[in-house]
Amino acid sequence: MSLSTAPNSIATRPVTSGAMMLRLFAVFALTLTLGAGPALAKKKSKKSSKIARTKIESFDKVFDQAKLLDNKVISAENRVAKSRKALNTALKISKKGTYVDAIRELKKSKEHLKLLQRGKAPRLSIRPTTPAAVQKDLKKALKAVNTLMENMPAAIKDLKDASDGSKALIKEANKFPLMVQREVEQEGESGLWFTQWGKKYKVGKTVVTNLNIMGTIPGRAAATTLELADISSTIVRTFK
């Protein structure tokens, strides 16, 4: 449904006093939480939080697009984490170690490795003269590195698209409070009585959670892009 076209919209149907109060409560709950949205969006969302639908059509047009962009960032973040875990496991070093730490550990086997440039991404290969026992130990480590490097160009493009797209969507979301305010003004009620009840309104909380996550997308995209660039440049510097 949308704020202006739903069958139960305040703007389109005469309502009884009780029903009007309930809908004004809903609208004002959104006004309260949306008013706080831009400020809250600067904070980091909980890791488990995901963008959810509100069942308000005009809002979900924005949130559905935002969810696709957030998923692109999550995918890139997960690829780095998965590759780091596999590399650390293969090298038998601490799982808490950074990717750059792992590459430094891999440097101990530099004499058995050579750097290749495949397309836009670097790649490591085992030298033919490397003993079979050493090759076996290195294969899993190189698989973790090379899989990440092969996916890096596409990941960086996705991260840029997510960052740019989310900034545009945040501008659209900034219009939400005005949309809600117009709904209330059309009914001619001040709505001040509903402010305390509005804090408990579930849709309003969903909207704020969504805005929180949207606000983190550009920063997360930038951080992951920098991490990928650092990994790539470290590999090149170490094994050239």
C-alpha cells in the first residue's frame, strides 16, 4: 500500500473518530521515527539487521532497491572474510590475523611462487621446480588468494554502484517525513497526543532500522574497496 492510495488511507476515506485516532497514531509514529532517521542513519546497524519491507508501497520502492545494494556490499564483505579464513587456515596461523598478515606469512615461500597478471587482477602461481610436498601445502593458500583476486574487479564495481546508489536513495528517504506530515495535515489533527504511543509503533522502528543500514552502505563499501586494494597492492609488492 502507499500513503496516498491505500484503501484505508487517511486522505481518501472518511473515518470515525476512533479509527481516525488509530491511523493518526500510526502516521505520527512514523513522523517521530522518520524525523530521527537521518541522524540515526549515521550510526552503525547491528550485524544481524537487514533491510525489511514496511508494507507501505511508497517507502518500499526505496527500501527494495536499498536491499539489493546492501546485498552487494554484504557479498563483497563475505568474500573477503571467507578468503581470509581459508588463507589463515591453510597457512596455520591465527584466525584473527588480517589478510595482509597472512600475505606476509606466505612471503616465507616466495622462492616457490611467481606473480602473474591476469586481466586487471594479480595472481600467484607455484613454480614448476617446487617440491611436491611444498606444492601440496601451498595449493590451498593460493586458491584462497586467487579466487578473491579473480572476483576483485567485479566486487569493486558492485561496491561503487552500491555506494552511489545508496546516496541517491537516502535523498529519496529524506522525503518520507514530509509525506507523512502531509497525510496528517489533510486530516486537520495536531497529532500531539500520539507522540508517546508512536515510539512503540513497529513500522516506524522498521523504517529507522532500514535507514540505519542505508546510512552505513557508503562507508562499508569504501572500507571494503580499500581493503581489496590493500590486499592487491600488498601481493604485487611482495611477490614482484
